[in-house]
Amino acid sequence: MTAVAVAGVVNVRLAHAVEAFPVPFASGQHRPNGLSVRLSGTGWTGATTLRALGASVTFATYVGSDPLGILAMHGLRERGWYGPATQVCAEQPRSLVLYDRDGTRAGTTDLRSLPALRYPPELFGALLDEAGCEVALVNSTAFTRSLVEVAAGRGVPIATDLHLNTDVDNPHKRDWFSAATILACSHERLPDGPLAWVDGLWRRFATPVALVGCGSGGAVVAVRHDRSVWQVDAATPRGVRYTNGAGDTLLAVFVHRYHEIGDPVLAARYAVLGAGWKVGGHPDEEFGLSAAGLAALADTHGLPAVHRLR
């Protein structure tokens, strides 16, 4: 069983189904089953996905002391994660997602005071040691900045997601750029595309593995030791219903599979399949595939095709 330390955000997320974008004005409406409220966020999605796949997860995060924080506390407690790794902040982070029947979504996140906080590095180090963590999924959010050096100093491989980052010269993300063994991002705001992004990572930071989520285009995975870059086709076994959190799911599945099998290209194919399965579910659903379930899905649906770009 892989032991993973996750450090990241839990938020309380409201998802609202809309007919189409742009959303027309309506002073009031009734939409049965059109609103979904549950825990979400980069940390939560990564931790719950890894746990479903069979990893042993230690989860370093914050919960609010306000009423919304009670929801987060119960969610963490239900999974055995509410304890020494949980820090308290004034208000629970929250988010809102609008989505239509084609899976298009528009999201807003409100982290409240979280960007100004600093998770205790000595506590994170003790958690890594106690759990014997073999890999750390450290979300690139402000309160985890001090944790990157802790994991790197112990020789624990670090995976992180920069999400909608555009520039390898971004000084606000330098700590994660410099330390990550696995560095993921979305293709959406890359000015020159995934290949140029990979070249920049290799030139500036010698990043061992880069993973770029490309939405309906699948994903690109780049492996520095042999300078290979691969395109993995998209796979959506259940169609597309709700795409929020797909990138976080992609990285979490990749981290688990890569650590288990040691093949980054094969791991990326499983990750695309797992994320593609996730986007076919209702907003109330979390990632629900075990490692055996993911393998069975690969047997029945097939792993997505892969093509070498370089």
C-alpha cells in the first residue's frame, strides 16, 4: 500500500446546473436536483481519489471555525482524517461552480484567510515521518509553501499541480517549480502549448515528469530522462456531465499508478481513463474506483491510445 501525504485545500462547494452559457437573468427559479453541496478542493479531491485507489493517506489541511467548517470537520472525521494534521482557520474556504449539460463549467473560489496562513512545517515533517510517506502531493497553494522544503529535505518525491499557470518564470510558484518530481498543469492558459511548456520546464528546472491536462484532448506526459513526450487520447467511458476537479483527479490517479508501476506513460493512460470516468458522474459523486475497479474499467473499455510526439 502506497503511503501518501496530501497537503491542500478543502472547500465547501456549491454546484448549480444551468441550461446554457451565458446564463440568462432570472429573479427566481426552481430547479429540482439542480444544486449540489459537498466538500471539494484540490486537497480533498486528491486525498479522496488516492484513498479510493487504496493508498494510505495523511491529509494536512485547514478547517474553519465557522458553521461551514463543521461540514468540513465532519467530512474529515468520517474518513479518519480529522486529528493532528488538521489546523483551524477563521472561515472555511468555499467555491461555486456553474455547469451545463455539455460539461462546460465556470467556477469561483473564495479561500478567505487561507492564503495568509502558514502550515507548521515541523508538524508536516512529523506527519511524514510517522506515516512513512513515500510521496507527497503538495498543492501549490500559499499555506503549503513552507512544506515543499520539508518533503524535499527528507527525499520524499513531490507532486504538485499548478493548474492555470502560464509562465515558468512565475516567481510566486518558484518553490513548487524547483522541487517537484511530478509537475502538472492545465493546457488552458499555456501561451505556446504543452510542448513549449515542457521545454521551459526542462531548461529551467530539469523537472523529471511533466503532466499537462488537455481536456477533450486527453493529456500530454513528458519524461525527461529519455526526452520523450507523449499524447494520451481522451477517454470518457460514461460520457461528460461534470468536469470540475478533473485535473486534480488526473494528477492523483497518475501519482498512484506511477508509484505502483513505475511507468509514467502507462500511468498517464490510467490517469486519463480515471479522470474521464470521473467527469461522467453527478456533482455529488466523488472518485469511486478502487485500483481493481480501475483495472477492470481498463479491461472493458480499453486504455486510451497513446502517441509519441517526440
